[in-house]
Amino acid sequence: MVDVEGRALCPGSIPGVPITLPEVDLAQSITADGRLRNNVQEDCKMQNYEQILAELGIEIPEDKKADLKKKFDENYRTKADYDKAIIKRDEYKTSLDDVQKQLEEFKDVDVNDLKTQISTLTTQLADEKKAHDDDTRKAALEKTVDEFFATVDEKGEKVYDFLNDITANHYREELSKALDSDSAKGKSIADIFKGMITDADGKQKAGIFVDKQQAAAQQNAAKFTKPAQQSGASGQKYTMSQLMKMKNENPDLDISQYMQ
């Protein structure tokens, strides 16, 4: 607060009797929101009661002012301080009432039954989390395996062309299990799969992949020995590629009956 002449005034000054701060730089005494800084407020407090005592004809000796200020600070409380204390008290009372109401809601609760329910729910949540994690891991492994089996060479042909779907599904499942085991650590998916399809001598096992050279040779031979369309006993006509597919899917099937 300042007067018309720009002098800082203490809060609570007597109207018409401004109390000027002694040797105070006004710019350094007022905060950005227009309040007096703490040190200035202390000076104002001293000025206020000194002014009041002076008006009553009581002069405070200089050597007693420090002691009086100390006693004053230790014992004096403003109305604002009192109001704050009342508000805080009411807040504590409201908080206590709220807690009491909450406790009342639990007075009829069976604690042992509640513990059992909590334990059951905790177990269910743990089981659900484990199942979710397992499903997520399984899906990730299956995706990795599918991408691996979909690899193509420089000609755009599948590197892993299984003999039939049964064989493909078998190795897809086995490779997923192997990738999820501790023994897979430090190994590539290619190395793991190679160990599955080779024997003790390192040779590739038979009956897993389509023999592309043999299939091509058979198709070429069929072009010169059989017409493009063949008919079986049922009268159904098959091309050589269809017959080869049938043989791949059913290794024990005798396709000669369809090549007449």
C-alpha cells in the first residue's frame, strides 16, 4: 500500500495518518502481486504497535524495542491467523467425520470372508495375466515361424516347400515350441530348424519337402507320354500337376489309376 506521494504504508495504518517505512526502497518492498514482502511486514508490525503506544503517550526505550518485538512475535496473533486456525480446525473435523462415515460402512463386514474374496480375486487376476501373456507370446512365436517359412529365394520360389499341409503344420508347431524353450537361447531360427530336418550325419531327412527336381522331371516326362488331360475310372479328368498335388497330399495314394 502506498500513499499519494508514493510512500509505502503499513497494512492497518490509521486512516489519514500514514506510517512511512524507514529507509525502504519501495520497488524492493512490494511483490509482483502488490503485497509487502515479509521483512517489510515485520517493520510494519513494529511500526503499528509503536504508533499505538506513542498515541497513548507511552515511549519505548530504544534498548527495550528488540525485547518487546520478540515478546510481541511470540505471543501476538492477528485476526487473520485466528481465522486460518478456525478454518483448519473445521477442515480436520470434516475429514474426521468423513472417515467415521467410511468406518461405519465396514462395521458389518465379515473380515475373514473379505480376505478370502481378496485372495480369490488375486489368484484369478494372476491366472488371467499369465494366460494373456502366454497367448501373446504364442502369437508372436507363430508369426515369427510363419514369416520364416514364407521365405523365398532369388527366383521368388519358396525356400521351405513342404510335402503337404500335415508336414507343414507339424514342423510349424515343433519350431514354435523349440523357440519358446531355454535351449533356443543364442541360436537363430534357421539353425534350430536345420537341426530338426537333418539326421545325425547332417543330411536332410526325406519326406519333408517337395523334391522340385523330381517333380519337374515327372512333369516333363508326362508331357511326352500322356495327354494333357487324363481320366480315371470315375471319368474325372486330372492334369499332371493335379495328380502330383494329390500324391503330395496323400503319399500312399496310387495315382496310376488316374493316368489311364
